[in-house]
Amino acid sequence: MTEQKMQPHTWQFRVYFEDTDAGGVVYHARYLNFFERARTELLRAHGIQSETLRKEHNLIWVVLDIHVQFRQAARLDDELLVSAELTWKKGVRQGFQQRMTRKSDGVLVATAELSAVLLHADSLKPARMPAWMETEFTHVD
């Protein structure tokens, strides 16, 4: 297992009405969307765009498993900070850790740990992370 040395990438957003249930609390499935967007922005911050990855390198990233812990409810109009970081690699698998906090008071709202894998887009067979991508993730600013 290779440990990565990088800072988490943080994405900020506001909770809208469409994200909530009838009580103004963020619907549980929406947390997955928020975590996904933060991971996408992490990749983008490292020069990796999903569509370019597919078109030019024949690779797509898929989640294998995810464990979410809900700590405190997020509500309508909350501003949230969602961090994402690549924390390990082993073979074709990569591990990510994520934290969601409320900006106004710093309260931890939820955490997620997940493993993902790159697949060849045409065959859906696992692929190792290319060297150029590893370089992006091991570069410390």
C-alpha cells in the first residue's frame, strides 16, 4: 500500500431547497452527490477532467464501495465545505477520505471513506493508475 502525501482539496457550496426533505434537512442520498462533486473538483484541481480522461486515455473512475457517517444534519441555506483527498493506492484500487463541515461553525456534518478503481472505458476492465496521474497526486505544492 502506497501512502499519498498531499493536502485535501476543499469545495464550498450552499444547500438549496432541492437538496432537502420536507423538513428543510438535507436528504441522506444528497450527501453522496456532495461528496462526488468534491472528488470531481479534487481531480480537476490536479488537471484531470473526467471527459478528457475518457476520450483521450480511455479511462473512467468508478466507486467500488463507500462508507458514510452522518454526524449532524445539514440544513437549507447552510454553506458546507467538503474536502476530498486520495489517501492510498494498492494495485488498481485507490482510497479517498472526505469530510463535510458547516462553514459557519466548523461542525463536522459527515465523513466518507471510499475505494475506487480506474477502468478501461471500452472494456470496463480494471486499469492501473498511469504514471502521469500518479505524479499529479504525489506532487506537494
